[in-house]
Amino acid sequence: MAEVKIDEQLLEKIKKLIQKGENKFEFPSVKSFVDKAVLKMLKSLE
């Protein structure tokens, strides 16, 4: 598996987003958020 590096500013935005309401259940961690975001982007590019 590859390691993804995220700058501090983006990391803080992701953390704030995943702590809001239902997002904390859909994205229990920063890793799960990034995995789902990348998968969604890949699907849209196909």
C-alpha cells in the first residue's frame, strides 16, 4: 500500500469536516476519508 502525504492545512480541513454530524460515522478516520475521496475521483475520471 502507498503512503499519502497531506499538508497541515488540508489535514486540518479534513479533520474538521469528518467531525461534523453524520460525517464522523461515514468517515471514522482521515485515512477512510482520503480512500473514499480518491476512489470517487477515479470513478469520475473513467
